[in-house]
Amino acid sequence: MSGALERTPLHLLLDRHPCVGDFLGALGLDAGDGQRPLGDWLRHLPDEELFDAGMAREQMLAHIQRLIGEVEDMARASRPLRSLTLLGGRDKSGQAENVELEVRAGEVVCIVGPTGSGKSRLLADIECLAQGDTPTGRRILLDGQPPGDERRYAPDRKLVAQLSQNMNFVVDLSVRDFITLHARCRMVADVEGMAEQVIACANGLTGEKFSPEVSVTQLSGGQTRALMIADAALLSASPVVLIDEIENAGVDRKRALRLLSGGDKIVLISTHDPLLALRGDRRLVIRNGGIAEVITTGDGERDNLERLETLDGLLMDVRDRLRRGLRIEDRLEWPH
Amino acid sequence: MRLITVAGSPSVGKTSVILRAAEILHRDGLAVGIAKFDSLSTGDDALYEQRGFPVVTGLAGALCPDHYFVSNIEDCLAWGQRRGLDVLISESAGLCNRCSPHIDGIYALCVVDALAGVHTPRKIGPMLRLADLVVITKGDIVSQVEREVFAYQVRLANPGARALFCNGITGQGADEVARALRNAPVVPELEGRHLRFPMPAAVCPYCVGETAIGETHQRGNVKKMRFRDLESGVNP
């Protein structure tokens, strides 16, 4: 196979696999007119240029071959995940958890418990697809089967997208360029169209709309969250989304969860927020490092959730009026 | 004894990743030691000692740290054997992106920092491109999108390697690093082995202390920049 690669004229290779051009460009090598076969071109490269580039000819050939393979691999659509199963391990005192929890695509499970109880450890166990090899001894199954190594060690095809609270943007790009960059990595067919869709969707989640031209570093906390949720729902390859709290400022939590579960994601949220915790289908109670209880959201809880949402709407309304410089003199009507 | 070479630019979190993984290996009953290479000074040996890991330190001073590393790694290996270690981890800072510390047949790890920006992986040379495992740090403080784009860029920069995220502060991901280290090949000796790629070269008067500027001092391995406007037939 490497023989066939060596005999391929460089211009054909660059045409078929833009990643090869990027790679040679990053090494500072000039492909010339590209008429020569790859092997021939490599043989004619001066040693000095190879030395500067930091790779020997055969290393470069092997690299190009693997690169083409990987990119083809990435472009192949991944099999959708139908369920994730958590097999309990033990808590901090070594007590068995006695839990077997199956979460299906489209389901939202919340994780509640005091700070330091082990919520992050649970998210970490799921994130690394633990196989009894973490301190909790938990195991994670995908569609009922233990995951293979290739699933555990391919970070760009990671099963789990994690939206944490203390995230920053490092790149200084406009929202449109940023999401387009992601779409290109995901190798979607219509890159621009997808970016528009993600941005429109994010604007649907946040009270403060933003333009695709604004730099990502200028987004507010709420806008950032909305953008990351829309991206996770529509563009991320990961079928599992772990969320570490959604701050209430400026994100429509109800719509956000509907968007994620509607995209057939498996959603786990670590939260203290009653509006989120009660909106989950189930919630895990973490105590002393272990899952102490699995609670299915009851009918009474759903009724209370509606009352809380009315109350929250009232608060949001007051916040909005304050923001617009209005007075809050009229007696507020509490929901009954 | 197993030997692992760990390299990465300054401040990417090499020491934190090594500490997290070493703690896991230690918990599993393995004797882990560290050979720490740095240029001028280091406080990391204290961090290792604090946690009970034997450490030996080498400061390259005025020498290229890469060259210093390869001239001393055999002695470090012998030190680890004398100490009865099961795992020896060498940590060296890749001060320039052309660094090339990895050795054929020795498990090679490169640490990169997600904060460095999505274009960084393609700018790092043999240190990243010829590593067996790429560990990405500080992923928790960048957005999920940048994590995915960064990981994609790492994969393009080294399609043969495994890559994973590790949080040096919480230890998330360290289990996977430790598992990889546990399976590193056993290395009885280094004599006769080769670097995966030659190190950056520099043999000129400036290597040995010349400070004066001027063409007469530029002898030996000298490379000059090209200026297109000085080349014939090209307008400035």
C-alpha cells in the first residue's frame, strides 16, 4: 500500500487529500509543480530541508499514510449510541453502590449532592469510560458492551462532550468563524449552513441575542453557555453530554434541555438548581462518594416544577425591568 | 525497569501530569522515580520529593537542554536501576519546537497545553510528531469546541499516536496516562539505541561562548535568512 502511495503523483495526492497539503505546509516544504510521484519527490528533497522539518523520509511517508487513513476514518459517520450503562462500584468508605443504571439516548439525568460528595468524580468516571480502573471501581458500558480501546483513546471522537463552568475561549475569532472551524473539523457537508444553524439555535436559547460577527471572547457568560449548548446538540460528535451546572443568567434551561435530548443525546447534569434537577427524568443522589439513591421525578415534583418555573419567570421579568431602568413599586403577584 | 521520556514546552503541565500518574502507579505498588531535566533552575524536584518520589535533577545551564539530556540519560537509567525503581520517568522541557528528545523503542510522551491555541500542534516538531502518546492539559478551562478542534489538530500532527486529555489539578484522565506508562517497554540499557530523529544542531562559535556580532564570527554550522528583494530579478 505504501508502494502505491509512493507512486502517486503529488498533485493528485494534494487534490484528493487536502490534509497532506496542510501537513507539508506546516513543515515548510514546497510541493513544487506536483508532477513527481510522492516517493520520488521525497527522494529529491535536500537533506537539509528534511533536517529543518524534523522528519526523515520514511517517517514522513509513514506519517502521510497514517494521516490519510485517520482522516478517512474521521469522515466515516460514527454509529449512534443507544444507551450508556453505569455499573456501580463503591463509595469512599468502600461500601458497594449496588446500582445498575441504564441511560437511553434522549434522556436527561441529573446528579445532586453536596459539594465534595463526589459528583465530579462520577462525571469523570463517565468521561473516561471507567472500567473498574478508577478509585470508585465503577464500570461504564456502551449499548450494553464494554467499550474498546479505540473508543477510550480517540479524544477528537470522544464519546463525551463536557461543558464545564470555568471555560474560556483562547482563540480570538468571530462566532461564525469559530463554529465554522469546528464544523470543518467535524467534516460536515454544508459547513456554512451548519454554522448558521448553530448560531440561530444559540440565539434562541439566550435572552441577549448576539451577531455572528462578534468575537467569541466578547460573549457574556449566558451567551457563551447558549452557544456551547447549541454546538454540543447540533455539531459535536459526542453522543453523551456532561454539564456542570447551567447558570440561570440568560439561558433558557427548558429549551436547552429539550434541544439536547431532542438531538438524541444522553445528558447528565451536575446541578444544585431546582429548575434543572426537577426537569431531569431521573436524578442520582451522591453521598460520601457513592450513588446513594436513584430518584425518578414524580408527578408531584413535576407540578412543583411548573410552579417554580412561574416563580422564576416572575424573577426574570423583574430582572429585565430593573435592567431597563424601571421601578418595581407594584405589588408582585406570587403564583398559588 | 521501564523508562518513559516526557517532553513538552515550558509550563504546559508536565510535572503535574507526571505526579498524577506516578501517584496512581505508586498506589499500585510500583516504585517510581523521576529524572528531571531543566535549563537554569527547577523547583520541581522538591514537588516530587514532597510526595516521596526519588528524583535526580540535571541542569543544562548554557547547553542545549536536548543535547544535555541525551548525554545524560544513560546515567539516569543506571541511577534508577541502583535505586531499584520499576518505572523511571524522564522529564525534559522542549525549549524550542524543533526539540527531538524521543528514543527508538522507549515509550515517548509529549505534553501539550490546550491554552496554547488550536494552531500550536502543527508548529511542534519531532517532540510531538514522533511521540507515542500525546497528553493534552488544561482542557477544562477551554471551551468544548476548542477541545475538539485542538484534539483534531493533534491527531493530524501525529496520526500514529494515542492522545488523551489529562487535568493536572484534579487528576481527571491520569488513570489513562498511568495505564499507558505501566505498559511501557522494559529498558535494560540504552547503549546502541538511536534518537527517533536528530536533535536541532548548532556548531558555531556562538555555541562555545562567542558574543561578538559580525560576519567574521559566523563560521561552522551557519544558516542565513533569505531576502527575496536581494535575489536577482525580483523587485523589492
